[in-house]
Amino acid sequence: MAFDFKKEFKELYMPSSKPVIVTVPRANYIAVRGKGDPNQPGGDYQRAVSVLYAVAYTLKMSYKSDYKIEGFFEYVVPPLEGFWWQDGVDGVDYSDKSTFNWISIIRLPDFVTKKDFDWAVRTAEKKKKLDCSSAEFLTVDEGLCVQMLHTGSYDDEPQTVAVMDSYLKENGYANDLSPQRLHHEIYLSDARKTPPEKLKTVIRHPIKKL
């Protein structure tokens, strides 16, 4: 049975529809940075996602190649995630998606080193005929966070964020959003195949104790 991050780390990937506080451990990711509306057809965001999956699946299938990764075990590619922010905006303004800054990411198993990552980028470029130079090996230590499962359209996320904010206030915490600690989303649904009202997204915010 292949290792599945969603099942093995349910507290991080499968929260309930009520706010919960978690401590997110340090982890490595494939990352691509960009700006602009993620819904733009053929835009930078969609190209970034293509790069992420090209590198992710090259690593996943590496055991079938001549390249061997030390400590490798078979696993399910983790879900797509993203960090989002807008310059000069407190929180997220969904009415102006053109001003989004984003870091689109997919988690890496701990056994994948920077050397393995660099091999995967080169290999994906050759096999997929795709420029993967935007991909970077990113380490993130999120620490103390609040998170909650949002069901519905991405545009309706402010309603869920408001519930999270109320929970923090009632329990002696506050948001700790900054250029280093960002609004985080984990996409449990495929937006290309799922009706907006049924989309499932984990929303995660960094917090601090008051």
C-alpha cells in the first residue's frame, strides 16, 4: 500500500468543518512563485501547476528509472497547495484576483534531497519538453496555525475565515500573518471536475497566543 500523506497526517490534511489549532512541522516542497489571477486560461498559475506535477510525478516514478533515491518508498503524490497574499492588503481580497501573489506547492517526502529534486527537474524538462526552471526546493516551518475545512467556492472563503477569526478571539489567539507567514490553502478537490459548491479546501492561517 502506497504511503498517503492525507491518511497518515489527517490532522494536517483532513480537518473538520470547525476550526482547530495545529502545530505544522517543518517540511520540504516543490514550489513555483508567481503573480496574477489563477483563473486566467493558460496563465502563469496554470503553467506553474503543470511544472509542479511534472516534477512531482518524476520523483514518484523514479524507482522505475536508473536513478535511485536513498530511502525511497512508494507514495501518493500529495495534494496541490498554495500560499497567497496581496501587497498592502490585510487578509485576502477575492474581488481583485489580478493582484494576487502566490507560491504554488506540492509537499515532498522527507527522503527527497535537493540533489534528488535537481535530478527530477532536469528529467522532467527532457521528458515533458517543459521549462521547469521556475521550480524550487522550498523548506517551510509553519509552526502554530489554525485551520478549517472550507466546502464551496473559493470566492466564499471569507465566510470560513470569519469563523476561524471568531474562534481565535474566543480562545486567546490572534492571526500572525506576515510576509514570512502566509494565508495557506490545500486543495482536496480537482477544480476542473468538481462543482464549485462541492469544492473542499483546507484553509490555514498562522497564529500566535495572546
